[in-house]
Amino acid sequence: MADRYLRITGTAPGRFLTRRLGLPQPAALVRWSAERPALDGGLLHLTAGSSALDLAPVLARTGVAPAGSGRTAAVVLDATGVRDVEGLAGVHAALHPVVRSVADSGRVVVLGAPLDPADHHQAAAQQALEGFTRSLGKEIGRGRTVNLVRLTDASAAESTLRFLLSPKSAYVSGQVIEVGPGEEASEEPGEGPGEEPGEEASEEPSALVDRDRPLTGRTALVTGAARGIGEAVAETLARDGARVVVLDVPQAEQDARRVADRIGGTALLLDITAADAGARIAEALPDGLDVLVHNAGITRDRRLVNMPVERWVPVLEVNLASVLRTTDALLKAGTLNRGGRIVATASIAGLAGNAGQTNYGASKAGVVGLVRSLAPRALAEHGVTVNAVAPGFIETKMTAAVPLFIREAGRRMNSLAQGGLPVDVAETTAWLADPGSGAVNGQVVRVCGQSLLGA
Ligand code: NAD
């Protein structure tokens, strides 16, 4: 499973040789740790054109100090006021002189506005920011990431900026994330089922949230959490303060209990495809659930011509049908508390397609459809957000089983020239699960190092 190439390029002779041969140069990514929770350097706040955003107080709360004369670890370019091609020159003027000085594993975050359907010049200029962001992501190198956030209200985007401007987003690059106006009703955690919807909308005052443990007092359930990405998600949500229920199949009992014991959670042994899975989860959680992570997933690869129905059905059942069924059951039963979060797991194979994975690609694209359709209704009717993470090549047992040549291609064919780690998907899930992320809804966020697949 180890990425030997990454280790070789981490040595001086290895770097010299691979550079001479014109081979990819993956940088050692800086990830979050308790000892190193923030980016190493300061933040440069730039603006292209005029902006109506009240950004400075929000940036001040992200935990990255202004860059001053020191090292620049992050640049935030507010381009929300760009309304035409002339305005785009301001984007070039702002970033051209500073991009070279952004530190290794640093961040560039471009802020854009929603496209105005009544003004095609504004829409053209704002859409241009996507092409700009994705192109800069592909060329910037040295473990640095570039993302675009479309927003109208800076404070509603605080949790998103906090995530993107931290080591937690190490493998998220080339993404366009839309943050709504922040109308979500903020609720106390742990409210029982059956609360009346439609209460007064208000943003969670960030001063009252424990920034180190934002999920304190909340209950999370992660399916397929006995190993791999699910295990990392369970650990990360527990780190953030949640009581975590580790759900996995009865055959994985030992691993599920080991994970649950380690993080002070509980194990729930259950095949998620069981017809009564939703009812059994609801029964196990009489005080309701705040964060539901649909992570369990399987592959049964074959080209369609060679794929018997026995390989088609289980993939669609585990990856999609059970996600739809349990989501419906838990929303209907009122198990998901208001202020709740659903995070489903798609895949770049569901966005771009992958040879030998018609079943898997269909199931994961189905997850995207579910998220896009349900998100606005779930928020309006239940106060619950619905988003998806779409992992790219992540180093797990699933990808260790991929033949060597395809595995190497998967690792290198992205802007960061390496595979991601389960914790990268976990950190992204934790951001979406954050009580402060109520304005992030209906998003499919790729955790793929800006993979060339479906880019
Ligand atoms: P994994 O195989 O290591 O772990 C999956 C877990 O799900 C296992 O513990 C398994 O027992 C559990 N599970 C399977 N069927 C279940 C069922 N019916 N009920 C309950 N639990 C069940 O996989 P992973 O690599 O950690 O992937 C996790 C998720 O991420 C999956 O949805 C996968 O499709 C998705 N994903 C992974 C990658 C990657 O590169 N690893 C890429 C894209 C998407």
C-alpha cells in the first residue's frame, strides 16, 4: 500500500533524478495534527475590484494571522465584485505578483459571486473564475491547493474558509464550493425527534462554539466504519467531540468494536442493505442523530459484457439503494435532529466514469443525484443539510487491490501527484458535519488532489 515513489522523491538524490527524467514531483503534504493545527505562515487578503463582503472579521477568526512581512501560507482573493472581462484583469493583477511567494502546502482561495442570470457579462466573468482556479490548481505545484468559493455572505462561509485555510484540506484542490446565504435554523444538539420545523432562522454564533470540538454533544453514525475511510471518519468526528456509532456488517465485529473502543463510541453490527436497517438505527438512537455518514461501499468490477447480474445488484444495493432507504427512513422517523447533517460518499468514478465500473459508477452517480435533489427539501422540511464527498484515489485496502500499473496511474494523475489518505476524506466530512456548515448544502466536494479523471 505504501507509495514508494513519494518516498523516493522525498530524498535529495531521488528528487534530482526524477526531475532530470521529467517525472512527477509530489510534495510531502502537510496535514493537520494536534501539534501543528494551523498553516505555517500568514494570510494575504486581496481584492479584485470592489467588494460588498465583510470579510476581514471572518478571516480574523480562521486562525491564520495576517501575512505582514513574514511567510505567506495562504492568499484569499475576493473576486465577488468582478462583473466583466475588464474586472478579470484585477484577478491577474492581484495574484500574478504574489503566487510565487506562497509557501509549500499553502492555499489560494478565490471568492466568487453566484452567476447572475440577468447579466451575461457578470456570469461570463464569474464563470471565468472556475477556469482560472482549476488551471492555477494544475500549475501551482509544491503541495499548494487552489479552490473557489461562491458566496454572498462572508459569515455563512466561515466554517468553509476555516477548512480551506487549514492543513485539514490538504488533498482538496480545484474545487468550486457554493455557500448559501446561511438561513439555516441553528438548533441545540440532541433535540429529540418530532421537533416542529420552520423555526426562526439564525446563524450559530461562532463565539459560542468550541472551535476545537465543534461536534461536542452531537451524535454521529458512520456506516462501514470498521476500517478504511469510514474508520478515519469515525476517528475524526470523535476528535471533534461527537459520540460516534460505528456501523458495520456482523462479519466485521472485531474491527468495529476495536474502532469503537478506541474512540469511546459504540458499535452497531448491521448489514446496511437489510430492509429494516433504518428502523434498527432509529431504535438504537432514541435521542436522535445529528450526523449521518453514508460511507459503506463495495466494488465488483467487470466490464459490462462480462458482468453477471450477481455483480451488478450488490453494488447498487450497498452503494445506492441502502443510502436512499436509510435516509428516507431516518428522515421520516424524525431520527435526524434539526441542524443535522447527512454526508454521503460518491466517487470520482461516479463523476467521470471508469472502465470496468459501470455498476459502481452508476451507484456513485446516483448518490450525486440524491444529494442534489434532496438537499433543498431536507433543509426546508427537516433543517438537515445533505452533501457528498467524492474521493479520488485514496490509499486503502480497496485501492491496494488495484493492479500495480493502474494504481500508479491513479496516484500520479492528479495535481498533487499522489494518492490521498483516508484522513483527507474524513476531514472534509468533518467540515460538512460542522454545526457552522449549515449554509453548505447540496454540494459534491471532490477529495481527489484535483484528479484528471472527470476534471
Ligand atoms: P473499504 O472496503 O476499506 O471499507 C468499506 C467498509 O464498508 C468495510 O468495513 C465493509 O465491511 C463495510 N461495508 C460493506 N458493505 C456493507 C454493508 N452492506 N453494511 C455495512 N457495512 C458494509 O472501503 P474504503 O476504501 O474505505 O471506501 C469507503 C467509501 O469510500 C466507499 O463508499 C467507497 O466506494 C468510497 N470511495 C473510496 C475510494 C478509495 O480510493 N478508497 C475512492 C472513491 C470512493
